[in-house]
Amino acid sequence: MINEWIEALKDTVIFLDLKDEFLLGPLLGRGNFAKVHSCTRKSDTEGETKYALKTIEKSGIKKCKRNIMSVLQEIDILRKLKHPFIIKLHEVYESTKYIHLVLSYLDGGELFERIKSK
């Protein structure tokens, strides 16, 4: 019953213990305030389900109120989107230094690079 509650609340709550739940994989990309790694859930003993973990540094976004609002808006929009062709936000974790977004993992590299090459 507890697992059912956790599953029902994932769309609205912020979790704290990311390291208890996930194993970090290689770096996939980097931006101004964030890094993206692949990761797997520790409870997934086969390690078959990969996720993309976007880690946002709070110290970088705190310098500008607009940056804070952009991150909050990104989380809000991703929580509302439910479509098979749009990346899914699975969970949000927060620590004293970081905000972590657990997203669907998509193969193929960065979209911006693919658009530039076309």
C-alpha cells in the first residue's frame, strides 16, 4: 500500500534521497547550470531501464530570479505533459546544493546537435 501512495504522489512531491534510489552513469551532456547523466534505479536488478538525470546547481540559478522561475516552470510543464512522443519527468529530488530531475532516457545524442547537422 505504501508503494501505491508513493507512485500516486510522484507527480507532485519532491524526494530527498536520490543516492539511495539511483546509480549514476556516464555524463551525457552539460549546460550553463546543469549536467545530464544516465542513471539506473538500484531496485532494477537487471539495470534494463535507463533514465536521464538532469542535475541543476542551485548556486548557479540563485544569482538570477529569472533562472529560478525558469527551472520551476520547466518542472511544472514537464509534470503536466503526458504524451508518448514527449520526454517524461518521472521524479524530482532536491538536496541542499542540487535539484535533480529524473527524465526518460532517449538515445541519439543532443537534439540541438542533430538540428544543426540538418
